[in-house]
Amino acid sequence: MNNQSLDWSAIAQALVGIETITDPTQVAKLSTDYYHFSPVLQPLLKDKTGDLVVRPSSIAEILKIAQVCVQHKAPLIVRGSGTGNYGQCIPLQGGLILDLTKMTKINWLKPGLTSVEPGIKLAAFDKQAREIGWEWRMVPSTYRTATIGGFIAGGSGGIGSVTYGQLRDRGNIHALKVVTMEDAPRIVELRGDAIKKVNHNYGTNGIIVELEMPLAPAHPWAEVIVTFGDFMTAAKFGQALGDADGLIKKLVSIFADPIPSYFTALRNHLPPGCHCALVMVAEFCLEPFLELVKQFDGEITYQKAAQEATKGTSLLEFTWNHTTLHARSVDTNLTYLQTLFPADKNLTLLEHMFHHFGEEVMMHLEFLQVQGQTVPAALQVVRYSTEARLKEIIKYHEDQGAFIANPHTYILEDGGSKAIDPLQLEFKKLVDPYGLMNPGKMRAWEALKV
Amino acid sequence: MNNQSLDWSAIAQALVGIETITDPTQVAKLSTDYYHFSPVLQPLLKDKTGDLVVRPSSIAEILKIAQVCVQHKAPLIVRGSGTGNYGQCIPLQGGLILDLTKMTKINWLKPGLTSVEPGIKLAAFDKQAREIGWEWRMVPSTYRTATIGGFIAGGSGGIGSVTYGQLRDRGNIHALKVVTMEDAPRIVELRGDAIKKVNHNYGTNGIIVELEMPLAPAHPWAEVIVTFGDFMTAAKFGQALGDADGLIKKLVSIFADPIPSYFTALRNHLPPGCHCALVMVAEFCLEPFLELVKQFDGEITYQKAAQEATKGTSLLEFTWNHTTLHARSVDTNLTYLQTLFPADKNLTLLEHMFHHFGEEVMMHLEFLQVQGQTVPAALQVVRYSTEARLKEIIKYHEDQGAFIANPHTYILEDGGSKAIDPLQLEFKKLVDPYGLMNPGKMRAWEALKV
């Protein structure tokens, strides 16, 4: 289902000199993401495809592409590596797929801060940044393939958020430059709080072409698996580790049985029936960390020194939404939820949910900082039956006071943000007056057309 | 009032080869600390002095000194630079003053961790550690002169605690070696949670001779003064900065008028009647930090880049208990309190106290991490009238739910700790069976003698 009302050969012609892909199989492949994690999104998005893929390698080319799209009133869908899970970059009305994975330049890199192009892969950047002792503050579990631009446009936090909070928190993005979709496209720079106008907007508010991002000291991260006899002890261990100001950590992920059984590559370290924690902690903090493990009667079943952990598969690839990936690779009937529990060191609501749903909603916690407090987010693995039941589960969570960032919708407002900031809508009017950017994703904009 | 029942010439004779000081003026000077901040402690401690100062330069010498003290049943009082404020190292019954300021060796230093001797000055260590990119996690305002051993034995936290919590928190001290006061003195190593047996014990539980301490990345710290029109806005700015996970900081100190007027060296940056924040923030975070300042209608009156801030007087020398020092240099009738307010982002109890006492108890906040939450500690500057009134003020705070670490007592239990951990008492029985170490400071021990 692409956009056949447009003259794609004329568009392609206007872009001569810039790499384009027209082969339908390839275009289809580059029109998709990991929305199939959601059985609700699957039927809605499965036949969506773009008309043309364009792969620019400079801002000048991007300005040209923007101009051509505006001229032809062609939808434009920006993508990085397409590792999103909510159909963020699925073209709903066909259009030009702007693949930014060739925009991989590091403009500058200094202690604490960097300026990069959007298409650089997160892991590739870290490899260079670590040479001067720095790394990203937070990364998703798709770290190896995801791009920084895609992460900003479609993600919210990840490995590292247990220390630094989320991308939306002040200080975690310093500046963004976007190319507008005006009649005469131009570059607009957003700094400070103005970044909100573009962050986590699925590429609806300008094409991000440059990012100034703060960095974190690249500590030697040891990787550890700890198993526990019962889930709530594991959860409370996670909370305590998050709260331990003297222990430097990057990842605190907690899994209820049977989720560990889905981690087939870690089978030797996860005895049947166990509940476990997957942890990244600074190597120089291992000794006091082990005291905390002892306090919670945890058992270490896997421990890799930082040097060793850089080889082979990192534990981070079993956490955040890679947990869902591993679960689905065993049973495609599994899907997931995204929940933020209220700050409560006793984890009362969490415990209630754990018992209430049993194995229908398997607990997977990712601890992160929310406004200065360690809070459990959950990416529960859900045994899917019907959409109605899924809605019921979501409603039960919301009724009890848990916040749900629904991953079973491609509408911006129905996911995490709930409402578009009026500033964002105003900014869209400015930078995308014809509504060409990823059309159909921002309800507030669509409503203007009625 | 020294200890004349002992044969001090025989003791001195037994220590030949180790540097000793017998000149009474010098001994008196090396028997004191900054207890005079407290008008309650002043009359109690003003005539206390030791009999002999000994300045060893090796652990072998310390073992020898311990043995001689045990043999003669001579009290032994360990000291660093004597920058404490509660008479921690004032000899109550005379005795041998063990001055460890010649024990300044860095045994080893590697990323994240170091092993040092107790007498190294905090600033001197940092100078060396920063060459490899690291520094202490937290330091007191007596940073330039205080020793690490004295800080562990008599301090609790300081500049850096807004990120790392306090010394007592797991992970902030890795290991301690102490020399015992047994008949045959020996070295005992404490690691992990066992450190509690010695931490913050005023040198009553063994002579600390080696410390393994975790470090923090040495960021380039910019120093900033922000002024505010009203105190509660300044206080809430402090809370918000503490809670801002994306802003890397080392110091968040808030002062109510008229405290800023006591900072005479900063007069040009502190307009009369202002309330202010003294802040150290990573230079690469300055831009988003300034957005926070804007949000709270703060005005920047002083800003030094990190490079520049290393020259001249650092703002840290106006914070923590140096605030009291500056206040008392203007008016010796001023003293102070030490308060920990409960975690509450609205600062309700704090606001109540601010209004309730007015200028009798002037607000000075130091934000720090307590079990994963940013909490205001207060070192209020108090206009002293009588001891009875001081007790009334303390009682009022305690009755309303604020925790007071009373600085107007030299008894361990009556200050911050409230009760000696039974483990500490057991450890004292083991390492100081004759009760020679800093006698009179630990009530639980004195009670055993009855």
C-alpha cells in the first residue's frame, strides 16, 4: 500500500546524484521495524510500505530531499536502523523513506560532550568515545544496530537510565539541529528546553541532522547474574541496588520465572525456576556490590570482568526490549507491556500485580531514575489471548495507579506521551506546514485537518 | 589537665627514634580541634591537653607506639589535622597524642580505587589522583588541611555527598586496616560491611593505618553562585538540582539571608538581603544547568570555569561547616546545628522551621543523597543565647520529625549515631581491651566499667 498518486519517477529524477533504492523488496524491508512484537499492530501495519528509499550522506543532500518532497507534497518518513517497536517509522500513507544510516560523522568529541550526525550506530560511537574515556549515558538493548537519531526520535531510555534517568530529562540532550519541510527548507537549531519540541516525536517535527549529546564516564563494567529463590526478594534487591548511592551501576534488570528460561544462551547460568537479576556494575565496585548480594541471599551464577565482558554477547542484550525478543523467539504468542510503577521502596503495587496476574503477565523490571528517585519500570512479558483482554490488563494497571506507556499503538499520544505538548504542535506548524512528515502518527495534527 | 599518674619520661624513652614533641605549648596546640564552634563544648574542653605528641612515619612505628601505650596503660588519642568540630580528638584524660600527619603515602592508585595511609591531606591526594582523572568521592570543607584518616574517623560526608551519599553508605569505604591496642598489637583488616566497626568512631576502635577508598571521576567542576529573591525558591531550586539526574554536580549549598553577608570575600557577588546557592556542576552540564536556574528565576552573580576555579579560593570553602567558620569570624556569638530533614520534595517541615525560628536559626542547607533520594541536610547558623534555649531548639526539631546530629557533645552516642552498634562494642573489646583509645568518648564502653 504505497502512495501511487505521486509521480515517483519525477521525484527520483529530481534526486539524481543521491543514493536511492527502488527495488520493491528492498523498499519493503526498509519500510519496516519491530512493530510485530505487538499482535495488535501486526494486522494494522503489515502491508504498509514506502515508495522510494533515499540514503543521503550530507546535510546538503537532506535539504535537497526535503525540498523535493515539499515540492511534490510527498510524505517523508525518517528512519535509522528501524529497531523501534511501535511502528514509529512505518509509512502509513507510503512516501519517501529517508534512511539516515550513512550520516555517521562524529563532528566533535570532547570529555563529557559530543556532536554527531544522526545515523551513527550507538555501539560504533562508543567504541571511539571510549578511547578518550567516555560513552553514551544511556542506550537501548538494540545498542549494536540502533542509531542515535532513531533513539532520540523513537526511544526514551535504556541501559544507563538507572543512573542518568531518561532522554527527556534536562541535560540528557544538549542540542538538536533539524531540517524543516518548508517551501524553502532550512536548518533550525534547538538548544536547552526547546529540545522538547522534537524529542521522541517519531520524526514528525523536522529531520534531525545533528545532535549534541552529553556523555558518561566509560567505567569498566562488570557483568553479573544473580539468582534468587523468590521474585519479590529479587525485586527488592533491584530497588536497593538502585538506591545504593555508593555503588556505580549501569543496568539493574530483574526477571521473574519463567522469563529466565527464555534466555537460552544463558541457560547454564539460570537454573530452572529461578528469578534473576542481570546487572552491570563498575568493576571497582564489585566488592561492596557482592555484600549487597549477600544481604539479599542472592547467588552469583555468572560474573564477567569488564575486559572479558566486551567479548561475546553482553548481558545488556537480554534486557529492556530484547527480553521480549528472546521470549518471542521461544513463543511468538508472547507480547509485552510498558509500565512505570510509582516511587515506593516497598514495591507494594508491583507485588500486587505480580500476584494478581501470575504467569499471564510475567514480571520484568528495569530500574531507572525518575526525578531523582529509583523507580521500577516494567516491560512485562504478556501471554497474549485477545486484544480485549490486553486492554483489560492495561486498564487494571491504570486503575490501580501504574502508568502504562502502551506499545500497542503507533499514535504518539496513545503511547507514552498521552498528550502532545502545545509547543510541539506549534513547532510542527512551523517546520512541517504541509504535514508531510510521518503522516498519521500525531493525532493532534490530524485533528487540525478536520 | 593531663595525665600525671603515668611515667611520661619512661614512655618517651621507650619511643626513642620516633619523632616526639614534649614542648607544652606545642602539645597543647596539637591536643585541640575546632570544638570552640560550640559554646557548650567550650567550657568542657578548654583545659584538656595531652602529655606527649608522637609523630610516626611508618606502621612499624605505630605498632611500637601501641605496644608502649598498652604496656604503660597510657591513653592514646589519634589525630589527623585536628579539623573536627565536636572535640573528637580532644584528650579527656591526657595521654599520648598520636599525630598521623606524616603517614602520607599513596600505596596504590588506579582508576576508581586507591589505597592510602591515613595522614595524607585530602587536597594533596586529589592533586595526584586528578593526573589520572580521579578524585575523592566526597570531602569536607576543611579539604585543604584535613586528612583522609581524620575524615573517616570523625566525619560523615561533605562536598560530593549530593551524588555519592555519605561515608557510611555501602561502597564508599572499601577496606580499613587498624593497629590494635592488645598486649601484642597487630594489624587487623576490615573489608566490606565490617568497616562499620571502625567508621566514624573518633579513633576509639583501633588506629587506622591504611584505607582503601573508592574514587569519583574528576570532572571539570564549574563554580557558580545563584541568588534568589526568596529563600524557599532557593531551597526548591536546590532540591530540583539534586533530583536532576541529567545534571552532574558535586555541591548544592543553599543559604538564607543574612548568611551570605558573612561571606565577606564574596561580597561583590552577594547583594544585601539575598538568598543564594553555591554550586559545583560539571562544566559540560553548564548549559542545561542554566535552564534550571532560569526556571527558578535565579540570577547568576558568579561563574568560574573549572580551570579558573582551581586558582584562588574555591566556593567549597564557604559551605558545610566552613559556613559556620565564616559566620563566627563575623560574630563569635553564632553557633550551629546539624539537621537532616525527611525526604519530601515539598520541603514542608523545612519551610516550617525557616518561618518558626526566623533569624535565630538561619537556614543553611546542604543537599545530599540518602538511600537514593536527594534530601536537605541543614547546618543552621544559630544565634546563641543559653544552653537551655539551644536544647529547646533541638527538642523542637526532633519533636517535629527532623533528625538532629547534635554537634554540642563529644559523646559518640549523643551526636549522630545515637546508639553504638553492638558489633562496634564487641570490636572494641577485641582491639582495645584496656579502653585506652580516646577514653570517655564512647558511652557504651564507659558503661561497661560500672
